[in-house]
Amino acid sequence: QVQLEESGGGVVQPGGSLRLSCAASGSRFIAYLMGWYRRAPGEQRELVATITSGGGTNYADSVKGRFTISRDYGENTVYLQMNSLKPEDTAVYYCNVAIRGTEYWGKGTLVTVSS
């Protein structure tokens, strides 16, 4: 059974940085697609960024130039480096991983951007 372990959320001031990590365990297969989604208070969950096994990336317009997604293939881990954080980035961030046609979700990690 695949399990996702997220870490790195917290409270940061506007303009600050955080790095989220998500490690997928329980599978000997490399994830085809790994990504991050977020749900802000009162909003629907939205895509933040994804990265394929080939290294192709996709970002929401609202985070382009500020966030960077990367992955460690050997560890089946995906990272999200978040810079120049804004109050509107406040949300629960969820890791999403697709392995052999099955999609898995993390439990979420809270990011709060506030002065």
C-alpha cells in the first residue's frame, strides 16, 4: 500500500520561503506524476504544480516564478520550494502521486502566510 508523508508546512511572514516535501513509500515503481494541490479556506482545491517522470513541469499561473517543483527519483520524493510567499498562498497543501494508474493523496500540510 502506497503511503505519502508530507512535511514542511508552517507559519511564515509575507515574502518568506518554505519548502514542502512528500515521500511516497510502499511501491517499487517510480511515480509517473507527482504534484501539489492546495485548498484555501472557503475555496475549492486547486492545482499548484506537477512534475512528470520525464521532468516536465506545470504550474498554476498564480505561483509561476515564485514556486519550484522538483523530485528525487531514487527516493520517490517530490518537493515544492515556495518563495516570495503571499497571504493568498495560505492553504492546506496536498501531495498527489500517480503510480501505475492509481492516484494517491497525502493528508495535507498547512501553510499560513501572515505578518
